Amino acid sequence: IRCYALPSGPAIFRANEHMQRLVDSAKIYRIDLDYTRDELVSGMVEVVKNNGVWPCYIRPIVLRGYGEAGVNPFNSPTEVYICNYPWGKYLGTDAEQGVDVCVSSWTRIAPNTLPAMAKSGANYMNSQLIKMEAIVNGYAEGIALDAEGYISEGSGENVFIVRNGTLQTAPLGNSVLPGITRDSALQIARDLGIQIVEQGIPREMLYIADEAFFTGTAAEITPIRSVDKINVGKGMTGPITRAIQKEFYAIIGGEKPDRHHWLTPVPVPSKQPVGV
């Protein structure tokens, strides 16, 4: 979860939505939480306020603690931790200009194997395989297909493409995490009057797309410059990607009004960004 440094002070991006997804993920895995969504949001605010580090990345973790060995988790206590730390551009300092990616040989987790709608550590083992393969082959990131061969998502990002002026992204049924930044990009696109289609997208559409980009809490809005060494469009950030990117950064930077109430202010004595 990102906390940004605005002129008015630090603010957490879409805190309520992030914590609701955490609560939902715990429910899917039959983990009983002792905290409500609002209490978890308050906990994040207190962590940023008391640690005095922003802008930052906030990591809330719910886990089953020490109980007994085996695969029956019900006798293990639920533990909740929240930490924060500085974190820059996830895909590199020049990622806003576009990254080179590949289609992974690893398939995204199939439906009814692990729950793709839950944000859980177990799912990220699949993500690690996708990411490591991309890195050793010289790419910034990998895009995984789902069990049916349609575009799913990156190792830690949702995927969007633009074709003939229409913004397309995979629906949740394609083993896609319901990304908070994905939802933000869709809302911004609606605000800008961009036509949106959520549908299954074949792999080859990546090669003939006019534009493509990632969305994610860490990746934010990152253009995709090429896929499998084939340029996306002209091999540079396209106009629709740039428009969504510009609007997104204007909101999180405090340059435009927070019209969708995405930012939760953190009350701190000093409004200046603090690093470590």
C-alpha cells in the first residue's frame, strides 16, 4: 500500500479498499480477524505517523502463528503486523517511459486451485517463478497466461492494452487479482470518456496492440514498451496510457482534487517528506 507525500502532508492511497481486500482474503482462507477494516486502516495511519517515514510502502500482514505442525491451521493463532518502509519505482527509475517484458512460460494459477481473488503469500510463489524467469532472460517483467491461454496478469500487476482507441483488460475470471490500482485506472478512464472492454484477451493481442501498460500498487501506471522483443505500437508511451498516467499522478501528487476520496491523510507534525 502506498503512502504519498502531498503538499498537505502524507496520505495513504485507497486505504479502505486495500484493507477490505485484506479482510476478504482472510475470509476466503478461513482466517478469523480480531480487527475490523476501519481498525486496520487506523493502524496503518498510526504506523506512518509514529514511524515518521513517508513517502513509503506499507505492508500489512495477516498470518497464522505458531500452533502445531501439519496442514490443519485451526489451532494456530492469527497474528497481524503492519510495517512501513521507503520504496521507489518498482520496475526501475525510468519505468514511466516503458518497460520491456515477455510472456512467461509459467501459467497463472488455475481456477479452483488457489483463489486468485485473494491476495495471499501462497499465490506469490507463482509470481516469483514468473518474475525470476523474466529477469534471467533480460526482461523487466513477465506476463502470465491463464489456464485457457488468455492474458491473465504480470507477476504483481494487472495488464491493460489499447486497440483502436478502446481500453481492454482481463476480467477477474481470468485468474486476475482485483487490483486496487486496476480499479483506479478504470475509473480514470471513465472520467476521461475512454471506451472500456473487460474480456478475455488472446496472447497475440499483445503484439498488435497500439498501447499496453501495467497497473499495481508497486508498479503504479507503467507503460509496456515491448513484448517478446516486439514493439507495442511505436515502442513508446501512447496517448491513452499517458492520459491515464498523467491523471493518476496528478491525483496522488495533490495537483488535482481527490474527487473520488482515494487519499487518507496522516496527521503529522511536519508536512515535509521524511526519509531514512
